Amino acid sequence: MGVISQAYTFASSSSTTTSLTFPAAQAGHRIIVLAAAFNTPTMLTSGYVKHAAADGYDHVHIYSKVATGGETRVDVSMGTASDGMVLFLQVRDDCREVLFATSGDASSAATTISCTPVNVPAGIGVVFGVFERTGRLSVTPNWWEPTMAENDVSQGGFSTLQNVAQFYVGVMPSPGMTTFRSNLNGAGYAHAAFVGFGVTDVVAPTPPPNLRATTVTNTAVTIAWDAASDDKGVTGYGLYLDGVKKGGDQSTLTYTFTGLTMGKTYALSVDARDAAGNRSPKSTISVVAVTDTTPPTTPANLRVAALAHTSATIAWDPSTDDVGLTGYGIYLDGVKKGGDQPDLEHTFTGLPRGSSHTAGVDAVDASGNRSTLAAVDFVTLADTLPSAPPGLTATPGVDQITLAWQAATDDLGIARYEVLLDGEVTAATGTLGYVIEGLDPSTVYQVGVRAVDDGGGRGPLVEVEAFTLAADWEPLATPVYRLEGWTGNARDRFGVDWVVQREEGWSSSAQVLALDAESDSSDGGFSGPGTYGGRLITLAGTAVASSRREMLAAQERMTAVLYPHQLGTLRVQEDRSTRQARVRLDGAVEISDRGQLAFGWVVTLKAPDPRRTAVRPIYDEVAVPVLPGSASSEIILAGDYPWIPARIRIWGPIKDFTITHEQTGLTIKSKPGTSLPADSRYSLDIDLATRQVWAFVPPDVWPEPRPGRGMLGSFPARFALQTGANTITLAGQPVAGQTGSPRMVIQAWDAWK
């Protein structure tokens, strides 16, 4: 809620004590008092703590206390009846902790004032500030620099005959070292103090699990529950009878409600509390207050209603009870699965193919009595792995190999084909062909393909040996520059020597920082990482031909290396690495004759993205075995650029999914209710470099990928892969009625400045 009440007042020169009244505070709320006075203020009301003070020519103090309940007044003395004092007060319910405090003062010759730097912790809350200045000189407040928000909850200035006081309440600045500062309009004495209030622990505990009635009589019910969990630690549990809290919190995991009426049904609830005061949602059960020792009847006609490769659905007829049936317990191979449920069927998911299991069901009544267990055996369907893709061919090029194959067969259906290069998965595709790029000329490679079915089963690998063709150019020096059909520092197939004598921009690191300004950063705004200053690359040198005719033809080829606005690839091959960048022409190619057989040339290129990236991607794939649940991919990147290009693609079945970069804590979240079906033709592709999101659907639904940004609820602008270790976790909820394991594929390219 924030502000509960607010008040202010100022004292005349004849007063030594100033009183401020306000509506009665509730227990647990924090009362915050800011005082600005000509003489030293002293809090007379007991229980208040002074957090910050600046004492000099004038004085500013900040006090607070946690209300015990019923407080309506504070009294502050300034020692003598000397002009003057101003008080400002707020009562708030969002200031449980004191997070930091700072103060500062300026002499009569100062035109600026700075408070002592403070380390602001990560959390949520508000900052209270008081500024005082002698005389009626105006000030230009700039207290929100560098990281305070410009929108303040309340801001007001009040003055006595000689003192000007300004009070501020604003949102917490970002975590880290912060200095509050301001400029003064003219030199003079000035004083300031700031205190941050709020909470550093904002995560509530989980609801207490497995709440159950252990003993029921005509007048009392004893309940028990398992321990809740919290990121900082659970400190106690609250007990509720029909929604009304019973006393204070307790640390034990059992409680007895007494004084109940025989035969009446009660809602009994428990929640968990942590040290910061965060409370979990309540766990609730309904219990009839009556002595009951008779268990329900055993669930009848337990049967397997549906059976699949990785799932099984069981169903049963309802049980009966003499007092009141509350639910059914579900068991798999003797282990209880979660809490009791009211439904008459249950689906087990994430089971191994062709595996044997025993399912069990018992009934429970309002007194916690459980029936005997009904059981049924089942075996999941065995999966026939896909066949080998027939007819694999590999057509070599100079720096690429084109693969083609025929469709494999499978009982579940083929979801995709994995493409392997020298034994490592380098890509996956749903088509019957793929081009492996970024290879070296005149080199032998082992290339292969295998089919993957809708259940994740992988068929046998088909491999062939393929030789890339010899290059139609001969290197003359290193590095070799390749731009579409042109090669620098090489002799081409026409016998022309292209020598690079000057290079600017490729090996330098100019203009590679992310833009400072950000907009819409929590929503994937384009001014966050992903938008960078462009890189200009200039290559200049000399071309020497064997004849005048060949020289003139070489000039024509040079001027046509890229068309205006065409996006091409500049690839630079050094002794131990090959890197590339996407480029466009920046102006016309310059040609200058240097005799009958030679000419000079200059090519200026603009790389919109300044990163130089690896030629081959790093590929990884993970599947979530059971939902709700998660799975993580571990990727090590060797580049030196802070944000590295990558694509993330996910397939269902999954609902309300999140993708988390564990090293930064940033999370991409789907909009509530969003789901991807088990059909492998549906997927979502997220490009972290361009911030584009594409939704893939069956061609009969829509022939081309569609913009998919609307499926995401949040896409942080700073979500990107980084140099070193990257852990990316996919998590989500099951899609009702659908089985299978959702999966995530990541392709990333090492990037350098």
C-alpha cells in the first residue's frame, strides 16, 4: 500500500518544542519523522531511533520507529525558542527494514553539497530525504542523480522566517555505491540527510505442503504439515480457523484447534512466514469435527484408461465414507505423488518407454483416515527407434558441404534430423537437406545425419566421408580476406594478385560499445544490448594482372563485389582461426590505375553489428523430462565481447514457460496461459542478437513463420549470452491432455571485439 498517513508542521520563534499529530498508527507500521531546525532538534517521544543527522550551522535529523499500535503524536525540541523548526512525518507499511543512511553539509562558501557515499543493497523500498538551507535562497534539487527515479511520491517545501526545508520521498535507487548530491543557487550553509527503508527479501516462502488432519474428535482437530521452504529461511507458521488467525506464529509443524462444535465443518489453514515478514499463500483443508475412526472404502474398479510411450492414465470409481470423503492419494511404484486430489483419474507423465510400473490409489476422509490401497500394473508402450535416413549424399563445395537424404520412418513420427560434423551435432532441421558452412578448402570431413522421433528417440547414424574442393585462389599472405566472390591477399583463378596493403577497422575495437541510452529495457527494447555502434572496415591495396585485358576485367569484378545495400559476409582467415562479419558497402569502390598491369583499390564496408563472430555455431539441446520441471543447457563461449549472438528455440508440450540465464538471473517469460503443443511443427525462435521472435506453425495454418513477440510477457534487453560459462534453464508447466518432453535448442557464435 505504501503511505498510510502523512503530516507536517513548523514552529514559530517563540516555541522550544514542536508537536505533530497524525491518525493512530497500526502495529507493525513504521513512523518516519524528518526534522529541520535552526538549533539542534531532539526527539522527546520515546522509542524513536535517529538514523541520520547533519549538524552544523543548521541541523537536519531523520528518526523512525516501528509502531506498537495507537501512536498519534511526536514531540521534538530544539532547545531554545529560536527561529525555527519544520517537521515532516509519514506512516508507511512498506518500510520494514532500514537499508542505509547518509548525510552531508556545506560551508558558507559552498555551491554544492554531497552526502557520504552509501552502498545501496538490492531490494525494494523508498528513500526519505531532508534538505535545509539558511535564508530564503532557492535551490535546484538534483537528489535523484545518478540513479534515483524522477517521480517522487511526495515533495514539499516549508519555511520559517530563516530556514528553508525541502522533503523528498522517492523510489529506491539501483543497488551499488550511490552519492546523493545537489547544486545550490549561490554559496551558503546547507545540510542534508537521506535514509532508505524497505525490504531486501521479497520472496515469500512456499505454502506448507502435505497439510493433513492427524486426529479428529467431536471438539478438537489436530493438523500437521511438512516444512515450507524459503530462499532465506522460514521463521514460523500462522494458523487459521475459517480464515481467522489464531494467536501468533509458531515454529512447530503441528497444531490442535480446540473448542469446536460437533458435526460442524471447518476450514483449517496454515501459512509460512520468513524473517522479512513475507507470508506464503495458505494451505487449507476442510475437516468435520466428529470422532471418526472408520476409513473410506477402497477405490473400486481401478483401471488403466490410456497408455502411451511415456505416459499412462488411470481411473477408478468413487469411494464412500460415513462422515465425509475429502480426496484420493496417488502412488507410483509405492511412492505417493504429491498431495491428495478430488478427481477420479490421474495421468503419470515422463515415464521411460517400455517400462513396468504399479499404480495405486487410496481414499482419505475428513478425519485423515485412509482406505486400503487399490493397485494396478501397467507397461508403457515400447518405442521403435527411427530408421536410418536412406540415400544420404554429400555434395562438396570450396567451404561448404550440401547434404541431402530421404525420409526415415518411425512409429511415432519423425520430429527432426540431427546433422553431425566430425561426430558432433552441429545443427538440426525438419527438412531433408542441410548446408554445412564455414569449412576449409581441400579438407576431408566426416558428415552424418540421424533421425529423431516425436518421443526423443534417436535412430542410427548414417555417415559419409566428404572432401571439400580446392579453392580457386592461392594464398599469398595472411590473413586471407574473402568477400563474396573476391579474395584478398591471394592470386585468383584469372592470375590476378590481390594484395591487401592497408586494413582499418577489422582488427581494431572502435565503436563496439552498446548504446548508453535504454528504453523499454524490461520488454526487450532495441536500445538495450542487441543494438550497437556500427564498425567501419576499410581494405586497401593493389591488384596486379598478367595482361591489360585481365586488369580491366579485374577492375569490373572489384566494383561489382557487392551491390549497393546488399548484405554480404566478410570472412577473414588467419593461421589458427576464421572469423566473419555481415557487411554492406559504405560508398563506392575506389579504383586508381598504377600502370598498364596494376591498379589500386579501396573498399569501405559498414558492419551494422560490430562483433566479429565465429564461422561455426556452438549447438546444444536439452529436454525437460517431467513437467512441472526444468532442464539446463551448459555452454562455454570463448569470445571477448560482453553480449554474444545466439538463438534459442523451444518446442512443446509446455505451458507458462520461462527461460533463465542463471549467471545473470535474467528471465524470458511467456505470457500467462501461453502454451506450445506437443506437435513438433509448432516452435518459438528467439534471436538474442536482433531481439526478434518468430513463431513456427504448420504450413496449412500459416505458410511462413509469424512474429511471435506477443507470446512473451517479458524479454529483458540485457538477456544475452556472455563470455565463459552460460547456464540456460527451460522450465514450465504441463499442457493438459498432452504428453511428451519439451526441449530447447541453443545455437551461439563466439564473438570478439
